[in-house]
Amino acid sequence: MVNCCDCFAFFRRTPRQSARGVSFQSTTSGGTPHKESLKRVTLSDSPSRLSQSPWRKEQSSGELAVLNLYSERMRQMDFNGCCALLAQDAAYHSMNGDLISSRAAIEVWTDEQARAGRRNREERPWVQCNSAPHMWSREMKVTFPSRITHDVIETATLEDGNITRLDMAPKCPALRTAMQFAEARYEHNDRKALDLMSVNVSWKTWDGIEVRGKDAVKKLFRDMNGREVKREGTTEFECAQVNDVGGCFVRDLDIERVDGIKVKTRQKLYIMGELSELDPIELPNGERRKCWGMVPKIMEVDVLTTEEMVNGKWMKCDSKTWA
């Protein structure tokens, strides 16, 4: 299991503050508070006018009905009926970060995924987002064509009664990093793969090489391209162990070197949150300021040999030692 301490400190509260409200005081000229002026303000004391509006409630009820109908048709595999609830220019963002644009393209893609074995399971109810009235989300489990099941958060955005955008994201943010890494390696995009790594990343290869740091991994990528004729992922990354700040993800790789050596390996990624610079924020006065936050980064990559081709036969290897 990945063991680590909490990444964030607790916020301190004064005796006159709580998680649901703040006490305000007015004072005399000498700085002494008027007892009669003390007032406790809670979230329920000043409800939003928008949330009280009958029109807003009716609109929310209509949007929820559309989403529930969408979910029901999806369970019935009525993809034409599902997509009839989408706007013509709707967008679908997949778990891998792929963008499918237009209602027609989404219908084709959804049908292909279902034929390959994709299924939604254990769907939770849709919940309206407080910060965006026209945005709804739900949690569910999704079994992908690879037969791997992940916990997923689906977010839907509606406009004029039509679904305009659907976003699928792993419930565990570190899993998205692992999936993006697999995509980058498949595309031979070394720069994209390196961007997903910690500055002090450690990489242990199946043939006994160990390097540390992005520059060393970059050189290792060049060496791999020169001595390997094949490096192919045969499974998708699965969650081995996860917690609130990261996790361990595994997949199988087939590797063949130019000297004829063939091995089956298991690749492990250890991912944790790292303080990183984010896109700058723009203030109302036009000023741009730097922004920092915790971003899942690959801390360690281990590749262990599970089988090796010997005299035309696959032989099991000790997974605890380097081949």
C-alpha cells in the first residue's frame, strides 16, 4: 500500500468561527464589542434568490428528467435515442482525453464501444453542481472493452433542454495520469511522457538499468528506441492500490530487443501529488498571476520480467529479481 502523510494542514478557526458560519461584531469607539450587535450568520440565513425561484426549480427538474431519460436509454443500449437528447454540436470528452465532436460522431463512437464490451454499472443519481446550475454529475463504475472496471465521474452540461457536453473522468485523478502516460508512450511522444513525471522520477528497466531524474529518463528513452524493436502494452493500467494522494498502477508489456531477446513484463507506476505550477490566473484588472497546486506526477517506474522466451518457449521468471 502507498503510505503517506496528509498533504494539507488543517485550517484554524477562532472561537467565534465554525464550518457553517462566522460571527461578526460591531464595536464602540473604544473597541469594545456591543453584545447586542453580535450575530451569527449561517448558510441557511441568506439563501440564494436564484435557488428559491420557481422558474429555476422547474428548469432543474426538466434537466434532471432529460438526464434520467438519457441514462435509461443508455442502459437499454438505445444509442440513437440517447443521442437524440444531445445538441447537434455536442462534445464528448473520454477518459483518455479524446474529444468526440458532434451528435452523429458520438452515436457512432458509443455504438462501437458497446459492441466492444463497454458497460456502465452501479450508476449513482445525478447531482446538480452548486457552482454551475446547468452542470450535473454522477458516479458510476464502467467496464471498458479491455474488461477492466474503473470508478468514473460523468459530468453533463445542458442548455435549452439539450445535453451540450459530456465529460468522463476517473474518480482517482492519478489514474488519468497513468492513462495519459500509456497514450504518450504508444504515440512515442517522449516530451508528453516526461511532462507527466516528477523532477526526481526514478526508472528501473527490466534488464537491470536504473536512472533518476527527467534528463536521465529522456536519455533512456533514446537508448530504448535504439535497442528495442517492439514495446507494446498488452493490457491497460489497473489500480493496484490507491489513496487520497496517489496510487500504484500496473499493466503488462511485451518487449523485444534487436538482439532477439523477447520478454513479457509488468510495468508499475507510482504516482503522487506534487506541487506544480499551473496556468496563470487573470485578475479583474487584467493582471496575470502565477498559480500553484498539487498535480499527480509519476514518481517511480518499475518494469519487472514475468516471462522470457528461451529456445522458442516462454519460461516463467522470478518477479522479485531483474531478468
